Amino acid sequence: MPLDSIPNRKILIGVIHLKPLPGSPRWAGDMEALVDAALADAQAYEQGGADAVIVENFGDAPFAKSAVGPETIAAMARAGAAVRQSIKIPLGFNVLRNDARAALALCSACEGAFIRVNVHSGSMLTDQGLIEGKAHETLRERQRLCPNVKILADVHVKHATPLGSESLEDAACDTLERGLADALIISGTGTGKATDPGIARRLHRALPNAKILIGSGVDAKNVEKLLPFANGVIVGSSLKVKGKLDNPVDEKRVKALKKKLKAWK
């Protein structure tokens, strides 16, 4: 897992946005085409120099508030297993909106190395309603299924508003020290929206020994402003052809961003 190399270098995790899965409103009925698209993105990330990829059921909006259906897990397992066989870099899962248990199960079945959890501790008001963190359950489920899998946890996650007046720093501290997350993720207000370097700076100052990842809006133009305060980036939208979310991953864009990460000192 590339997290193990932190802080020796800055890491790049590429996001594989799965097309709508069976059971979701926009499911197109072609599982083979869905898997082929995921494989093409995974290979473009690997060939472009990404350190890892993370598979998300991004096309399934509107998302379930917590536990997803068995059809979603089955489809993600099929896609995840195919991705695992096609590339050598580490693989992770994010089951939207907040099904950490399913993500851990997928890691166990597909040799995954990490998961992303949007709300690991605390509570957030989201477009799915109120979501409460389940760190207690997630840590115990990880111990049961896949003890070596890393937990990357969002702090004040995008597309959401904190419930109450808890500061970013306090939320991050609780997520790290009480929720036992392996790394913290900060992001902009939504998918593809740039992360404020000032927020990254605040978190880095408050928790200088924490592993911090930037979780949205990173591109080759703004990444240098964020890297002083982060150990790596999780990127999807800006690495697509023409930078458009619905397009496939562009290997050239991956290489350009990776070059910036390698050059940073």
C-alpha cells in the first residue's frame, strides 16, 4: 500500500468512477461494457504512473444513505476482481455514500488494500439526510475480515455540512485519534471542486504527523499549492479526457500530474 511510503514521497490515487450498476436508476443493462470501461481506466492510471486506484460506485446516484443492496456489492466485486487481475498497483474501494462494511468485504474478496469512508466519525448533513459515523463497527469489521486494510477517512466531507459547530481541527483529531483512521482526506465542496490550500494548511498545522490526502479538485495547475500540506492526492475528474467527468481516463493527464508529484521537494 502506498501509504506505507509516506512521508518519503507524494502519492497519486486514481479514482475509477464505475458506470451505473444493476439496480441503480441509470443502469444500462450491459455489465461487460461497464467492466471494460473500468479496466481501461485502471490501465490508464497504472501506465500513467498512479500509485493506486480506488473503485467507486459513482454512477449510482442518488446514493443509499448507508448499506447498499447486494446487487451493488456483487457488481462492484465483479468489476473490482477484473481490475485486480489487470493491474499490479494497489486497489481500494469506496462504496457510496457510506457503506464501509461493504467496502471492507470487497477488499477481502478482491485483494484490496484500502477503503475510503466519507463519514467515519461524527455526523454530517448530506443530500441523503443525516449520516452518522460508525468507526466502532468499521474497526471491528476490519479486524474480522481484513486487518491489514487501511482506512482513509474524510473530514468534513464534500457534498455535506457538519452537524453542530465542531471545527475542522477537532473533527480531524477525533477521526484520527478516536476513530483510528490511517489517513485523513480533505476536499472541496463537491466532486471536482478545488480544495482550499488554506484548509489544508490548517489541518497540517493542527496535526503535523497525520497522513493527509487531498480528495477533490486536484489538477496539474493547482497541485503545487497543496503538496506542502499533504502526503498525496486522490484524483478522478481532472484526469479524464478533456477534464470532463463522464469521459475515460487520459493517460497523458495522469503522467502530467505524476510528474508534478515527483518534482515536488
